[in-house]
Amino acid sequence: MEEDKTVFFQRELKTGEEMEKVKRNVLLNPGPATTTDTVKFAQVVPDICPREVEFASLMKGLRLDLLKTVNANPNKYTSVLFCGSGTINIDICLNSLLPADKKVLVVNNGAYSSRAVEVCEYYGLPHIDLKFSVDELPDLDLVEKTLKENNDIALVYTTHNETGTGILNPIREIGALAHKYGAIFVVDTTSTLAMRPIDIEKDNIDFCMASAQKGLQAMAGLSFIIGNEEIIKKSKEYPKRSYYCNLYLQYEYFEKTGQMHFTPPVQTIYATIQALKEYLQEGEEAKWARHTRVFNAIHKGLAELGFKNVIKKEWQAGLVVSAIYPDDENWDFEKVHDYCYERGFTIYPGKISTTNTFRLCALGAIDEKDVEDFFAVFREALNKYNIAIPIRYNK
């Protein structure tokens, strides 16, 4: 590995005394991701009450630095931290940012935008589920037609990278349409933020979101929303649909006290601060170049074995590759998974109800050599279970 990259793949940490190595697993699932040992060990800190001024200062710095991941102007945008997985962000944005007597438009071509529809249903939020095939891009003409015919739409929602398939949605164009018709634009960037470059202004985003264990390569348990501060303030007057998951209440508490309204995930925040330092040190473009190397190595390995993709490569976000199960009576995903897992590599099942797939993802502190090592093990697994190479399909 080149010298300038080794900092991002440290396998041991010295803090005055030698610390024990941690076994390194290569996670090819869509998060949590492979982490550096420096991130792991950042959690080993003296116990602290999260209401101390010292800890509030750490969270203030983290909130400010998170804006850099989407090139957001701190005079216009802010970030708000929450304790929970990525789905909490979907819940918060939808229930907090919809004015009374208005409607949500969900541009839906996958499992994670479908989850937003479910949130709307659970809260009883007026919404339109503008559904497209999971293996197709949204029809922008139909998006505009829907906005034009429904002048009560106040919030347009979609997913940047549908992690179930790997398809990249045209958020810049959808956001422009939302703004043209007076709606705000909320984007689930859980699997793209701090991986694929995002510019919150140029991409016409009002609110985006992520969790620490994804692109930042930190630990699960901390999620955050980055968005327009004036819109958050305005949302104070919107219907209160949740107590714990209200964006304005959490924002206001941070602004008044510097603290989360309720107990934060303390150790996870320390890990996230370290991960963000490593992100900024590696740099947005260099990190994206690394993930692209990994993505291309995944495609190369699958192609050499004969696997088919669900989504055209040119439509993919460069982060998730969804491969179709072979038509082979010996194929058994669980057996193949277990063989790879026992040797330090994790693969993940698909999330398409109509097609049996598995996913390989370019997240985490890994590079193309890790992918090459994985495919050597993967090939061994196929041979062990008498799965034909090249992979067979009936049609």
C-alpha cells in the first residue's frame, strides 16, 4: 500500500503504551463499515458525564465539522445529532418538517424510499407515493407533473443511493423541481454522505442525513441531520407529531445548552470525532477515489465469475453492487456467506422483493487489495460447494 494511504488503515494504536491489535474484518455489507483501529480505540476514554461543559464543547465542534462533509455554509446550515440508527433521520425529517394541511411527495424507487412511505403512513401524514421500478431511474417529467397538479406538496423526499440496489437517483434535478414548485427537498444520503461528494447548495438539498457507521467509518448509534437553519426555526410552528423525534426541539436544546435533549451515545461520539478527523485528513476527493477503486474491483471480480448485476453500472452510485443469485441447484447464500465470514469477509443479502440478490459494498476503511483478497476466498467457497464457474443463468 502506498505510504500516504497507510494512515487510514492503521491496525494498531500506540498511546504511550502498546495497545493490543484488533482482528480486522473486511465488511462488504452496507454498514456498519470496516473501521480503523484509531476509531475503535477513540472510544476508550475516561468516563464522563455527558452534561459536562467539556463534552458539550466536543459535540459543538462535531456539529460544525459535519457541515464540511456536504460543503455547507455554517451561516446558513446546521447539523443536529440524534441517538439512533439511520431510520430515525427519516422519521424526524418527515414528522418535523411538514406544515399543517400540506403533503409529502416521496419519489420512490427502492426499499429505503418505501420506508419513508411507511413513516408517512404511521404518522398519518398526507402523502403521494410516486412509485417507480427498483431497477429504473425516476421519470422527472412525471415528478414535475405530480408537483404541478398538487400545489399542496410542501416536502419532496427521495433517497440519493438506494442501498437495496445501488441505483443513483438524480437528486440535483429532483431538488430543482421541488424548489420550482415551492417545496423543500429532503434527501436520504445515509449511504453517500462522506463517500460520494455532495454539495448541499449545488445539489438543491434543504436537508440531508446520515449515520456515523456509514461513510464516516465510525460506530453505530449516532445519526445526524444537516439542513437549513431558518427552515428548522420555522418548523417550530408545525404540528408536533413526536416528542423524542422532533427536529426543532433537539435543535433548540443544542442551541440553548450545547447538549442533546436526552442521553447521547458518549463513546460513539468520541469515535465519530476521530473518524471525522480521518475523513478530513484523507480528503473528499481522495476518499471518493478510493471507494471508486473498491467499486471497480468489485465489478471486476463479479464479472470474472460471471455474475449479473441488477442495475446497469452507469446508473449505480459507485457504492453498492447488487448481484443476482445464480440458477444453480448448489447455490446456498448462507453457506457461502458463512465460509467467507469465517475467513474475515462479510457479504450481505439483497433487499429486492422480486429478485434474489446479494450485495457487495464499497464502504469502509478498505481498498482494492481487500476486494481482491475477498474474491480469492469467495471463489474457494464456490468451488467448495460445487457452484459452477462461470456462474450459470437460465436466461
